[in-house]
Amino acid sequence: MPESRRPESRIDSGRPVDGAGVGGVAASGDRTKVPGAYWVWLGGTALSLVGVQAMAFAMAWAAAGQGARFAALVPTAIVLPRVLLLVVGGAVADRFGAWPVLLVSDAAMIVITVALAVAVWSPLDPRLPLLLAALAIGTVDAFQLPSSGSMPRRLVPPEALARAMSARQLAGQFALFAGPPLGGLMLGLAGLAGAALSNTATVLVMLAVLLAIRPTAGSSPDAGRVSGPPVSAALDGLRVAWSVPVLRVALSVTAVAAGFLLPVGTLLVPLLARQRDWSPSATGAVVAAMALGTAAVAVVVLLRGASRRPGVVAAVGLLVAAGGVAGLAAGRAQLPAVLAGVVVGVGSGCFATHVGPLVLAATPLTHLARVQAVLVLVQSLPVLLTTNAFGLVAEVAHVAVVLHGCAGVLAATGLAALAVPALHRSRTEAAPQLPVARTSD
């Protein structure tokens, strides 16, 4: 689930990991060689995501210590600017290319993480620095996520794209698996400031990687095709997403899944841990178990390929995830919670690796970053609403009650998806590129 850069939140403070929080692309068995520049980029991205996830967990833990309402405000502060600016970020990437957008985004992230480290070292109330850092991270995400999501298509030939995207899915899940325990360790050793500075170091490595691959990634294959004001071009991405039936249905189901699955790791597990007196490392292990389950599914898909009935597998994945969320609510000891986290991850992985190919295959090449922006948007907007609602409910009721509610919604969505023809009969073969109206010329 999910590049948060979170990442995706991501699961990473609500941030999907590089546009694949609850969506990714499965392998198709193609063995065409993936260019070396892609592996260099993916290595830097994976390392950067580990730092991002470590800081995201540290921020979530620090926020949870200020109460449930404030714990909900921090991911909200990340998601709100992301929701407002995502479509603009996608249009900017399609117009100017992903490389310069990523370069500026990483430079901005270095400033943010260093400023957060300095602020939390001071004797001031940590709540204001946390909120300001979250708002800044969300703003950067709005431009970084669509660009990062389109990079595989810009670096890899079409015949090798499935393998490249499966590897990217695994890199994201590795970050989700390794980041939270690292964040818990950094909290114990150096506090939130240490987690923020560790993220700074990984972003510096990513900047070096971007400079190294500049000759390959410096221009977009579709550069110059987007004209007119960025907002108008971005709205055309929304039109395409709505006009293609598979995109419309897949993105709608993704929105529901995101709203009731992404907050489980970013908000509800830390709050549950506080209520049950778990340590930061134990809590990080539960979140890491979710990532481990998702990564296990991604490995199977990479080696054996995706199902020929992706819609059915995605719906079943939501049912499995619902069972895992219910298990988190029921289990009080750490070991059952870790096992339930694995089940949540397996269900999320089945959904992610099978809905994603449908979105990719139905997207016109001229709208790669813009549809990626819509994909992140339909994950981010529900999270913005449900995270705050869950925080309010958790103030007056046990977190287990909220988890049971999430499990019920996920199960109902999975059952409904099994009955939707557009998903039930869907295939992952690439659809013909549809004629797309230009915003202006």
C-alpha cells in the first residue's frame, strides 16, 4: 500500500509510496532487460523511502503522545496540501519533465527535515514544528509523487515496464518494512531530530542519483504536449480518469480502500499501542509486518505474474485485509498483532498488485503523470476525511471499535467489487490509446 513519500504513506503517514500506496503494477513475465539507469534510480529511491518511512513513524509516534486529536492533525496536515495541489503537480511534470521536479522536491525536503530537527531540539512546544513540517511535506509530495510515479515509463521501454514496476513495488514495501523499526530505533537513540536527520542523509543520496541519471531522465517522452495553464491541463487528467470505465471503477474502489486501510498503520496502530502500553519498537514491528505481507505478495507476482482476473483477486484482497484489521482489534498481545499485520499486508498486496495494472493499461501515454496524480488524489482525499473522523472517535471510544468499523467497510467494498462487471471481467492487457482532448494549444 501506500510512496509517503511517505510514500508511499505510506503506508506512511497517509502517503502512498510513490503513487502505489494501494496501487502498483504487477509483473507479466516479460524478460526484456531493464536499463541500468532505472536500477540506479530505484536504488536511490528505495534508500530515500526508508528514511522517509523512519521519519514518518517517528512523527506519528510523537504526535500520538500529544493525544488522539493532535495525532490525527499531523497526517491531515500532510494530506491537505497534497490534495489541493496534486493535479497541478501532475500537469507540471507532464509539461517540464519529471527530473527537474524531483530535483527541486528533494532539495526542499532537505530544508524541511533539517528545520524540523533544529526545532524539536529546542525547548519549544513540539506541536507547532510537527504541524508546520507536515504541511511542508504534503506540499512537496504534491509535486514529487506524480513525477516519481511516471519515472519508470520515462526510463524503461514499454516491453520491460512490468518487470520494472514490480521491482519498484518491492522497493516500496521494503521501505515500509524497514522504515518503522528504524524510526523506533532512532526515537530511542536520538529522538525525532535523529529520525529527521537520517532522512536528510537519504535524500542527499537521492539527489546524487538524480544528477547521475540526468542525461537519461532529463527530458520527458511527452514533453511539450501539455500546453496552457497547469490547472487546466490537470483538470484534463481528471476528465480522462472519469471517461474511461475501467479507470473510473478502479479508482472509486481504490478511494474506499484507501480511506479505511491506509489510516490503520499511520494512525490506528500507534493509538492502539498507546492504549495497550506497547513500546515504540513493538509498534514498529506490527507496522513492518503489514509491509512484509504486502512484499511477499509482490515477490510472488514478480516471479509468477499477475492473475488473469485482476479484479477478482483485488476484491478478494480487500476481504483478506478486512480479516486482518479485525484481528488487530481483537488481539491484545504483540505476537497476535504482528500476525494480524501480516494478514493485512497480504490482502493489501493482492489489491495493490492487481488494481494497478488496470490503471496503467487504460492510461493514455500523454497523461501518465496526470493520471498518477489522480491515483494519489483518490487515495489522499478519503484519508483526509477518515483520519480526522477516526481521531475524534478514538477520543471517546476504544481504538478497537474503529478498527472493527474499518474491517466492516473493507469487507463490504470487497463484496461489492466482486459484483461490478468492469472489475469482475477486467483484464490487464493494454487498451488502445484513446483520443484525448487537449486543454489548449
